Amino acid sequence: MRKVLFTAAAFLFTVCAASAQESVVKEAKKAKGDPAKAAQIIEPALTDPSTANDPETWKLAGDFQKSIYDDENMKLYLPGGKADTSKLYNSLAKMFEYYTKCDEVEQAKVKSGELKKPKLRKKLAETLAKVRPQLTNAGSDAYNAGNYAGALKYFGLYVDAPQNAMFDEISSVKNDTLVPLIANYAALAANSLKDNSAVVKYATVGKNHKEEGFRSLMCLAEVYGKGETPDSTQWLATIKEGVEKFPNQEYFVGNLMDYYIQKGKVADALASMDEIIAKNPNSAYYKYVKGVLQYENKDYDGAIATFNDVIAAGGDFQAESSSKIGDCYFFPAQSIVEENSKISMDDPKYAANEKQIEELYKKAAPFYEKAKSLKPDDRQLWGQFLLNIYWKIDKEKYNALEKEMGY
């Protein structure tokens, strides 16, 4: 008997709860003249199964958000009007959330046979398609304010829309060519948040943009190279894709060359650089990188020829190229200095080595001096090298440079 009473009580409680939520929906409808108030009233109905499983509940909630959005949006066009953009964008996001959920619930009922066909999808999709462009403004404002979570939300809603079946009949959304561009910004926001899964999701779309896709590829490289679970294979594939698609972006070429050097694959690096230069024959940077690779490969004559090409062309990397030509003489001299440190000064080879060191230093000095004249503040290009050289061949210049450098 007690079990029957408990069952009856539970049934009555369920009926009362459902009735209470239906009452909330009715109360919200009555308050629609004040959409902000109505939106607050209906909130409990969105989480209670008795009403959350009704597409009309979600449509109503979306309608209230649309009214809030429309009221604020109108102020943007009225003389002297000042919209609350925070309120405007927040209602925009919620409108997307609620109308999308409405469609999801309605489609589930169609699939289960509870409804013969959807009644709301077309109108909801058309409504969202009209306001969707505003999501880019919302995302931009959030990003510029340092609100990366907000930026990711708004940009993400924009990018995700074409994948939603409710927009299949809306060509302006389904065939939107701006999606890859906005996906780049979503990836940047996700990268700022260290949200690696979101980076991968949006950068995979954004990397296909012809002009801005390099941003997504950079973000992907950061995730694969420095994430919680680094993936060297994916990192290298991403860097190579960046080199192929965006050869003018130094980030990809620089990382690829560093990789080859670290792996001792200088020959592979040089072959790759020749291909890149063939496609970008006027790039001083790429020629400079090739010269560095030749230098690393101890092909000093080849490196000097390449650096001289860079210098002759003018423009960028003249100081760096001059310094590297100096290196092509200075560091071979250092090897001889090391050799002399291990043999007796009475050994005839010692004197021959000293002469060779002096000759190499004299060849290196003008190039370091040129680098100094071009970039006097960048002492890494010439400072210690010239001091070493002057100590050996010109004490007067050594004293003057030491004083100049504040030693």
C-alpha cells in the first residue's frame, strides 16, 4: 500500500513540475512587451525536460533575444542613438544558440515520427542568416578588447553556421566565401586562449584562405610543436605546407631550415632553398638563408658568392650578409688558432699558421667594418669579431673600439 502511495506521489510531483514549467512559459509570453524580463522568466523552462523538449520553448526564448537585439540594433541607425553593444552582441549569440536548439529539437521529433515535417526551420534559418554578419563585428570588438573567449564564441558561431543543416537552403550562408578568413580570426583567438582543440578546428578551415591562411598554419605549428602532446610529424607537415602556400612568410622557411640544420640535413635544406628561390628569385631573405646554409655546410666560397649577390642587389640583409662573409674568413682562422694552441711556438708550422691567421683576419675585417657602418647598434654582427681581429693585427684600432664599446 505504501509503495502505491509513493508511486502516486511521484506521479503527482511530475505533473505539478511540468505544469509549473508550462506556467513559466505562459508567464514569459505575457511579459513579451519587456523582452529582457521575459528572457529571464523563461530561463528555467530551458533546462526542465517537460518544456525543453518542446521546440516552441526554444523558439520563444530566441524570439525574446531577437527583440532585445532588434531594439539595440535600431539605436545604431537612429540620429544620436547609442547602442549597448555588449547587450546587442550577447543577445545575438543567444539568438543563435536558442534558434539552433529549436531546430535541433524539432528535427529530433521529425526523426522519431512525432512530427511529420519541420515547421520552423526555414523561418529561423532566414532570420539567423540576416543577422549573422553582425557576428564578425562582435568578434572583432571582443578580440580588440582582449576578450578572446568572446571573440572565439562569435567568430566560431559564424564559421560553424555553413556546416549546420538548417542553412542548407540558404546559399548566402552555405556558400559563404568569407568563412576561411573568419576562421583565421577564430584560430587566433583560440591560440591566445591556449585552446588547442579549437585552434585545430578553426585553423584547419582558415589555412585555406589565400591571403590570410598563413595565420592559421602558424597557429597549427604552435599547437603541434609546443602543445601538451607535441606531434613532430604534424608540425613538419604544417611547416612544409606553409612554405608551399606562403613562400613569402619567413616564419615557415626559417623554421624549416632550423629543422634541417638541427637534424644535420643541410643538403636537404639547400635543395629546398633552391626550389624556394626559383619561385621567389628577388627575395633577399631567401638568398641570405641559402648563404647561411652554405656557410653551415663549410662551403665558404659558395656562401661568399651568395652573400655578395645579396649585397649587390641592395635592400635588406646587406649588414647581415657582410657579417657572414666576415665569418667565412674569421671562423676558419679560429680553427687554426685552436690548432696553434696545441703545438709549440718553436714548431715551424706555428709561424706558418700565424701568418695564415693574420691573412684571414685581414680579409674578414672590411666586411665586419661594413656591417658596423650599416648597423652600428647591432654589435652581435661585428663587435667581438672586430675586437679579436684588431687585437691581432692593429692594437690602436683595438683600443679605440674597446673604448667605443665601453669596455
